[in-house]
Amino acid sequence: MLIGLDVGTTTSKAVAFTPDGEAVATGRTATPWEVSGETVQLDPVRLAEAAVAAVAQIAEARPGEEILGIGIASMGEAGVLLDSNRSPVAPTIAWHDRRDTEELEKLGSVISPSAFSRLTGLPFGQQWSLTKHRWLLDNEAGAHTARLRLNIAEWIAFKLGAAPATEQSLASRTGWLDLERRDWSEELLAWSGASAGMMPELVTSGTRIGRVGAGSGLSAMAGAAITIAGHDHQAAAVGAGAISAGDELDSCGTADALVRTINPGLDGGLVTQLTEAGVTVGWHALKDRWCLLGATQGGLVLQRTLAALGVDRSGFPGLDRAAAVADSGRVTASISDGAILTLAGIQDGVTPPHVWRAAVDETVEQLATIHHAMSSLSGAHRNFIVTGGWARSETVLAAKGRRFGKLHQPGVEEAGARGAALFAGMAAGLWPNAAKAGWHRN
């Protein structure tokens, strides 16, 4: 078997696959965040324990099965600081924690937002690792003893027995990586108080960086190849089959995320324009590829709309079928910051299906703005691949078909874990790259 582990914001999800791509077992544990007021952080040791527990559920469900490899994908930006004894010395701050407002202002005094974006491929903002690292140095005494920094997936791999390594798509989410050079920016490292010496060797997903150790807590997997499967969005793109240049994954969850695979080498001016449109440009989990990533809160808007209409899971299919054929334009909608939906045109004859269609159409229009920015600045898309919970909605699929053209539905569940398992197969020597595994039909 091959195991894909996706350590996400909400849960750690582990899925076991046969070498021909059949999912045969799953495990899941909650991500152990500690929330206090507006701060969100966790203990790296507890996170590793939770991730191991998710994988252990598979070993318990499939006793005696040979496990050839494990690939680990994760949320980005959050990191783990380790001392010379390789023990954590500070909490891991969540990517969405906003405590680093002052640090971002200080960063803006040494590099302009446009220069930062051109250098890193990231919009100037609070999400990235470098301002969180600066905050830790200013507020956590233990952070000064750090000698090594790992992203989340890399930390879990290390705890299982792998050598320290930094995977390139996760490196691209830190704010420290020079996009064009694919190397660390000494200027940004120095500003944040980090150094190149703290950063392990850059690797690509699918590279074997060790084997599961007997003391990892997963003795049944001892000897299995370990690889880092990159940022969770890119791993999901691989799992869904968006692996050729121009392929675009639309992951339709609470966040509606577009992940486009492109060839590297966009002009710096185009990179800046993409970041101004809210699109990140970075190295992909795939070797020799870049990734464009942009997202809306479209799924959250749709959840709120159903709640306002009083429609639950049992009532949704009927509403959705009616909305798919309802007249468009009877109700108009707009979305403002905070995923707030405003409706106009409620009058006699307007029904819940009209409202639902208006909400769906507006979320798709918002997503189309990101899609068209990607296309105008990097070229037309090749395949538009749709996964996620909202891809089960007839109204959503119809609206996206009208806006984006032919939709490909791979019919896969847990695409992030699936992509991680594909990279595990590379690390185990089963295939040279994800395209050769035979798991994709696009």
C-alpha cells in the first residue's frame, strides 16, 4: 500500500491506496489548535502525535499489509523551530493568525509591497512565514535558540525518520524564497532574523528523504519510504490530475480555490500583476513547474445562503434542481469583504430557487475574476478540473460550465491525500513521476 497524509488546518487525513490507485482505508484526527482571543497556535509535538494517530488508524484497519511509502502534504506558511537537539522551542503560529500586524508594517519600511511581490511571487500581507518568525523572535525567548526551521509536512516527515529537508512548494509559501532564483533571499531572511543555515536543502515532492523508523510510533510501517508531498493545494491538484501545464483545479470547498499548473519563468512584471489580483505565484509540488493559486470564500457564501433560506441537507437536492432551471436575473447579488452577500430584486414571484441561483452565479463571477487574471497574464487554461463538496451541486456545475467551458470531474475523494500517495509511489520507486502512475484519466 501507499499512504497519503494531508495535514490540514482542520484535520490530518490519511488514506491508504493500492498501487493501482484504489483507496482502501482512511484515518482522521483533529488538528490541535490552541485558540485564545485572536491568537491561534499549536504545540508541534501534539500535532505530530495527531498526524501519527491518523496513520495508525490505517495500520489498525489493515494489519499485516505491506506499506511501501508515505507522502506527507500540509497547510503552508506555519512552521516549526528546532534547537540543536532537534526539539521544538516555540509554538507553531497558524497561517491565518493576525498577531503580526506591526511586523508587516516594519517589513514595508525596508521593502516596497511591489518589490516584495516581484521577488517572492506573493501578495504583500500577513499570511507568510517571515513576519510570524519575526514576531516569535520578539516575543518568545526560546525562538532565539532555534537552529533549524521546518514546514509542517517536513516536521512530520522528520518525526517519522526522514532527514531534514525543505520542499519547494512549501518554501514558496514562506516569503523567504526568491521565486526566479529558486533560492533563499538573504535580504528577507536577515530582516526576519532567520538565516539560510536554518533552512534545509530544497527538494521536490517525490524525493525519498528517509524511511519510517522503528521508533516513530508506526512500527508496522518501518522501512517505508518517506517523501514530502508539498503544499496541500498543489498535492490536491496532483491527486485530481491537474498535472500538465495549463491544467487548472477548482477545489470547491468553503474556500473556492483555483490551482493552475504552469511552466516556470513568467516575467517579473506579470508576477507582480498576478499578486495584485490576489494570485500567488510559486514553485509547484511538481518538478519543473510553477503554480498559480487564488481563492474566494464562495463556499462560505453558499453555506450562509442555505442557512438563511432554512434549507438543510435533506432539502438541498430539490432546491438545487429547481435553481438549475430557474430564470436568471430575477434576483441580483453582490459579495463584499467578509463573504457578505447582498441581494436585490426580492419581489412577488421570487422563490428560494431564484435566490439560490443568484448566489451561485455571483460566487462564480467572483471566481471568474481570478481565473481571467490567470489566463490574461499566463495564457489560456488547458483542462478545468472540478472537485470538492460543491461540485455535487447541479446549479454550481452549470454556472461554472457556462463561465469556464468544459468541466472535467475526476470523481476522486480526498485529492490532497491522493496526490501525496502518488508522490509516495515515486519515493518507493514504483513510477518516475505522477503522470506515469496510471491514476489519471484526463
